[in-house]
Amino acid sequence: MRGDIETYFEDGRWKNRVEGNDQASSTHLNKEEASADGREMAIVHAVDHITRNRDGTISEHDVYPRGRDPHTGGGVTRAHRR
């Protein structure tokens, strides 16, 4: 996987996709579930996870560097959080 994971709202649903793709990888009823799923995808692929608000603005931008395991207490860098 090359692109970062984006969690966004579209057509009444929260979705995740690899940035640059038109099609969603997953859809969810609420932001919390979508964000948790997007976070796991980003961790597995060691890419950034960008969470957007309903209006498209960025609410969180987390960085998951390759070779660090955030499940054991390290690895996430908060690049941007609102």
C-alpha cells in the first residue's frame, strides 16, 4: 500500500479509503468506528491516518512509522489534531 488512510464522511456514511483512490475500503455508521478501522489499517501498512470532519477539514493526522509498534506504547506521532 502506498497511500495514507483517510477517514471521511460522504453520502450519509463514514468511510475509509487509501488516499488517491475513488472507492472506499470500508463504510461505517459513525465516525468512531470508521476512525478505529482506519487507524488499524494505517498501523498495519505503516502509513499516516488522516481523519476529517463532516465538512472535510482535518480533525486528526496521526503518523505510524514503519518499524514501530503503537500497540506496545510507542509509534504514533500526532502530526495534527483539532
